Amino acid sequence: MANESKRQSSGLKTGLILGILIGQIQPYVSGEENKQNAPPEAYLNGSPLPYFGSESAWDRRAFGQEKSDKSYKRRGQRQILAIMEGRTNEAILLCQKILADDPTDQESLFNLTIANCQLGQMEEAVASMMRALKAGLPFERFIAGPRELLEPLRETRQFKDLELELGIRQVHGPMVGAVTDHSAKIWVRTDTVRQIEVRLSTSRSLKNPFTTHKVKSRADRDYTAVVEVNGLSSDTEYFYEILIDGISATLPKLPSFRTFPSKGSQGRFQIAFGGGAGYTPSNERIWNTIASHRYDAFLTLGDNVYIDLPGFPGPLHDYTYYRRQSRLEFRRLTSSTPIYAIWDDHDCAMDDIWMGPYSDLPKWKMPMWRLFRNNWNNPAYGDEDTAPGCWFQFSLGDVDFFMLDGRFYRTNPLSKNPTMLGPIQKKWLFDSMEESKATFKVIVSPVPWDFRAKPGSVDTWGGFPAERNEIFSFLEDRKINGVILVSSDRHRSDAWKIDRQEGYPLYDFQSARLTNMLKADLKPGALFAYNEKCSYGELTFDTKRDNPELTYKIVNIDDQVIHSLTVKKSEISH
């Protein structure tokens, strides 16, 4: 009993230290009457308005029993959060309760392993690891970590034997991104610091390949690396393999990707998009549905993994990313379809967050941005030197995409002249839009443009009507044609038409239930909407026609087209 007590005390101490390091052992303040909730440090210089905060209560409801019962994505998070805060025995009970009903629940077995590690019960930790592997959990999960919580397991003979036997060096990825008509970037995560290069060829057998320069994964980037490939031909399929320390580490089937057509060229292009991708094993097959179409690109628009823990990144943040990145379905998609990602509230902090106008405040804002950057493969992340963020632009033929960050510089919607974008991002958007010669220009927001999508909320563009009007007026003043709006956030897929007194109508195509269990109610006024099953949005651009057109489709997880709408360029031109 003395040894048992000592182990529990050690586990509790470790958990408390981890909790303090990520800023979680702190008071939470909520319950204010005017749609603003924030901790005390958000009130600067006696201001009654917090510079960062949330429309929703500033509390832990995301990890409570009710949320855990309703949504699979919360169960594992609730377990690991208990471990981080020193409530290890409680975490074990949470795991055991799930396992009593489903002895093969992979996340509970994984977190049971972590809990036993924290208590120094290594025989039990190894046993639960072996049960998890038998249940189908990939060994990469135990390599990835969270490393600081699984370090005792890595020292066991059984772990080292498996590590040697399986020889896994590529833990996550590959993820293709930042594709142009002549280049691409490929992202991977390795087991430790490794040297990475990529071999490419237009031949499936990699005949006459060329090899990229060598790049090392970095411990300070969570063992990730991005390999840039240049000198490619436009509109060409390239097969490739990843070499890690000179040894092939590519998926069983050699992946390939296609470069974009020449910038400005006419053609037929297809992209898919969506948000609301909380980890749900039964719905992870949607990545296979999307991958089967070999879209030119996939846009993931926020609520990509659902972290919901404001503070410095820690084990729960890593855990939430790793469980998605270890899924074979997701890895198949990212290895062959270029991925472009922005974030939203559940990824950067918590529900309905505004993060304020500063780059360095709150102090955890930049670390959270670095966490996002480590886990994606975008062409850019705002202006990294002067105004970091998650916004960027890319072109697909004669279609330009403007991906917006709606959180990093968002100010309190109840303050005077609130902004969702901040001045630097807004200037970038206006300048880029004015310079664009594209047939279609797609402005992508993490939250709905149409006020009817979430009536009464200040979390959507409904909380920033003046800034939305400023953007719309800019389109009129500069006579910018062919603009389409795309958005996410609400757990369903919609099509909305925003009629305006001046200028052409703006269509807002929304999709935000990629894998989520929970769905949002349909709202009146939409052209059409769908929430019965998980779904994503598909956009097809045909710019070779005399009157170019685009078609929006809602496609569900079973690859069924639910709704469709075609818009001609002449309908969205002055």
C-alpha cells in the first residue's frame, strides 16, 4: 500500500505540473449578462470590456459528462485532461466505464495506458498498450505521444522490441499542400529527428526519378518537416516516395498528386471543402469518400480537430491532433489531395472566442498559432514577420481563393467598431481582390456570411455587420465580378443567397459537418440545407464556357449528391 500511495502521489505531482505549465489550474469567470465572458486577465486598464473572451460561458462544459456522453470526440479528451490535472485514478475509472461496454474502445485503451504510466504501473501500461494494438490502434499513436506522458512506456523492453520490429520512422503524413503549377510542399512527422527527402517521377514505377534536397525534421516543430519541390510541370501527375534517413517510408501504395494547371488558364476544376471534423471513428470514412474523387484541392475550414482548451499548448492539444493524423483514411486523403487549412474557435481556443487585436496577447495566442502551423502545410500563415495568422491566397487555373482567419485579430463584438479580420488582413484582402484577374474569386470564411445561418449570434458575421458591409461595398466600388462566398461553422451544409440593393447577389455556400456526431438545426431562408448525415461541399468551376459557371453540390458521407445549384458568371457580375 505504501508503494501504491507513492506511485499515486508521483502521478498526481506530474499531472499538477503539467496542468500548471499549460495554464489550466486557474479560475474561470463566466455568467456575464451581455454575451461576453472572459477570465480576469482579459480586462485591461479597468475596461469593462474584455479584449479577449467568448460569447459563450468561459468554462469547462466541453469536457463535462454530458458532452462526453453525446459526442465521442470529448470522451478521450475528458480522460486525458483528468490525467493532466493529477486526477489519474478518476481517469482510470472513466476509461474502465467505457471499456466495460466496449472492451475494444481504442481511445480508452490508449488513455488507460497513459494513466498507468503516470502511476508507474508499467506492467498494466504494457498490457493496455497491447490490448489497444490488438483492437486496431496503430503503433504510431504510442510513438507520437503525447511524449511527455508516455515517456515511461518508451523505456520498457516491450515497447523497444515493437519499435525495432516495426521500424516506423514516418509517424504522420505525408500531407501534400501549397501546390502550384510548378511546385508543391510535402509535410511529414517522424519518430525522432530524421533526414527526409522525396523522390518523384511521372512514372508509377518511379522510373527516372528526381530527388529533392534533404531536410531535417525538427524537435522544436514537433518532429515535423516540410519538403519543398520545385521545377515541376503544370497539370501533371507525380508519383512519389518519402525517404527517411535514406530508407523508404511511404504508405503501402505509392501516393501521387497532380500539379495545378498554369495560373490564369481556363478549364474545369473541382475542390471539396468543409469544417466540423471532431474525431468520430464511425465517421472517419468520409475521408475515403472525399479521397475517391481526387479533387484538385480540399479546404478544411476550421473546427478541424476541436481542442477547446485555451492556454499554452500541452498534451491534450497534441493528443487531439494525433488521433486524427494517425487515421489511415485521413492519411490516404492528405497524401494525394492538396490540403489547405484555416482555423476556427474550437481549434484556436474555445467556443465563440475572440482573441483580441494583439499578436503577443494573450500570451498563449502565438504558441497556439505555432501549434496550428506545425500540423498543417499551407502556402503561408498570414504575414509571419509583421502579422502572423492563418490567412493566405492560392490560385487554381483562373480561380483565386482567399482564405481568411476569422479569429486571430477578432475584437470584442460589443466594442466600438469591432473587426473580425483586423486592419492588416483586411488590407491584404482588398489589395489581393483588386489585383485578381481570375474568372471566379472565392472568399473563404470560417463562419457564415449570411446572418440567417445563426440568427442573433455575434459569433458569425452577424456580430460584424459594418465590416461585412465594408467588404461588400468594396466589391461594388471596384466593380469586382465573379465573387463567391464559402463558409463553415454550423453543423450542416447550406446554400444561401444574399440579395443586395446595390450589386449582384452573393451566394454563401456552407458546409460544416464532416465527421461531427452533433448536427445543427436547419434554418428558414436557405436555398437548400442538409443535416441528416455527415457531408461536405463540392465546387466545380467550368471557365471554358462562353458564360463560365460554377456548381455547388452537397455530398454526404455515402457519396450521395443531396442538393445542387449552378451559378453563371453573368449572374454575379455588374
